Amino acid sequence: MEEDHQKIELMTSNSEKVDADLQVLGLKVNYHENNLAFLNAEMRTITKSVIDLEGDLAVYALSHINEEASNHECQIQAMKHTIKHIVEKEKTAAGIICQLQIRHGFQASKLPLTKDVVGVVATLGSVKDENVSRLLSEFLGSETMLGVVCKTFEGIKALEKYDKEGMIDKNFGLHGLGPSIGRLLEGKFLAISLENLRAYPGGFLAGDPQKRLDFPKPRLPDGKCPPGFLGFAVNMIDLDDDHLSCLTVNSHGLRETLFYNLFSYLQVYRSRAEMELAMPCISDGAISLDGGMIKTNGLFYLGARKEDILRFPTSFGKPTRPKEIHETREKLKLLQWKKERLAEDIIREKALLKKAKDSFHAKREEYEKFLNDAHQRISKVLPN
């Protein structure tokens, strides 16, 4: 009799444990259901905001369609001229990249070899003034202007492969791609990884749609700004909307990564004479509109200017969009980023909910089977 009671107590204890486990799983299911409901509500809110912002931008675009179209056509022609100049350099990495983009267009960005390539330095910015464009291009030099820019170091490694002896494997990378489009890559070329560049640690000019870097103005020993100082080279590059922000994994744009590293604090002056007077406050070089160039203190470039050089395309005084439109674009970009992350969270939460429900149903079946077995055992133990 005592043994029968012990069996009943054990079954009761096991029943309580399974019941407790079932309650825990039920709470977990409820937790994930609430999370999913919250995420779906957030997605509906963000989607509505995205639609509203896209509508605002569409209205602005329609009201400025003629102005935008005319300016856009000028920029396209300037960019075509720059790309044509690059393509003519047949045996360069930049020439192969541009030729590939011309032949395959958008699909070129999907190829394993070039999917991480942002572009060639010369095509990643424009300059309002043709003379300044020439000066900045001369300062960087043709090797840098033809540099291939990638988002990550993995993208750099895809451009060139090596065999066990450390020699270039001509069957892979750009060396293998070149012959397929009638080109042979020769010599060295510059490749730049944005994720490995040190980004500008400071902020941007307040309210500036182009996100120009907030550099302190140079000061002479008397505390005054040098006469003839026109600005910093890095801030004279115009960027399109895609390159202003969220380009690297740390959400940095081209200005504070690529062009900051290329130009640093390079100063621009009206004349060579004014640049020479400002030498006490020049640390990272300077150029003047009449052709003067100082690379660093003590290094001066003399001689006649080259006429046929690869230059940044001219933006023809691209009109600046109203601050409100810039802010709208930034909000839209941020919301679209949040929407992508939210979609990932929803997929993950659905998987967790399914897993919790499967566990709950399995445990409930186990509980029901246990109760049925226990009932039968108790019936045998207890007297009729």
C-alpha cells in the first residue's frame, strides 16, 4: 500500500514538473508573439514614413525637373569625358574597370571580382571650377587619380591573386579579366580600401548638405586668416548623394575617408604670392589658382603646367538643394536602413517563435501522454 502511494506521489511530482515546463514554454511563445507584433507595428510605421518622405521628394523633383535635367545632362557629359580619358589608358586597372562598366553596366557591380569596387578616384567626385579641378588632379598625380577604390580589404584581395611562390597568377583577378575584354594589365596600380582608411575624427559644417569637413581656418602668427585663402581642397569636391554617407561599415562617406586621406589639410589660395606669404600656417601643402604648388613644407613644384591630364569632371556650378530637401533625403536613407534591419529582426523573431511553438506543442503532447499513462497507472493502483 505504501509503495502504491509512493508511485502516486512520484507521478504527481513529475506531472507538476512537466506542467511547469509547459507554462515556461507558453510564456516564451507569448513573449515572441508580443515581440513580433511590436516589430510588425514598427515596420508599418516606418513604411508609412518612407512613403511620405518619398512623396515629398517626388513633389520637389517634379517642381525642379527642367533645372535638374539640364544640370544632370551637363554632369553626364563631363563624367563621360573623364571615363573616356580613363578607358584610353588601355593597360591600366582603372581602364579595365571602366571598360567593364561600359560593357556590362549595372551587372558589373554584381560580379564577384568587382562587386566591392566603388569606382576609380577620378570618377568619384566633381569640382565646380575647371581650373581647380585641374589643380587638384595635378596635386594627386595620375597614379592616384587612376586608383581603384574598394569598400573593404576583401575587395582589394579579389583584384589580384598570387601563387604559392608569391607571383601574380595571371588567370585570376583583373589580370585574368583583362584579356576577356581585349585588355592586358601591365605595371603596378593603386588600390584603396575604404575600411582601412583613418576617417576624419571631427565633425561636419553645420547645415551643409555636402557634409564638408569642419576644419579650423589657418591662422598666421598674428592670429589672422591668411589673405587669399579660399578654403581646403577636400571641401571643394562635390559628391553625389550615394557617396555622402553610409558607404563603409562605420557609415562613413567618401569625403571623410578617401578624400580626407588624399588631400588632408591641403589649402587653396588665390595666388602664388599669397600662398607663399601663408607658409607659416601651411602644414599639409597648398595650391594656388595661378598654378603654384607646395606638397609639404620645403617641397615646391615648379615648371609649366600639363595640358592633357586626367581631371575630375566639372559639376558646372551644381545648384545646392534646399536644406530641407537634404534633411529629407537623410531621414529617408536612415529609415530605409532601419527598415532593412527591422526586416532582418522580423525574420529572426519568426524563426524563434516557430521554434518556441514547436517546443510547446511537443511538450504538450508529452504532457497529455503522461497524463493518460498516469491515469491508467493510478487506476491500477487505486482500489475500485
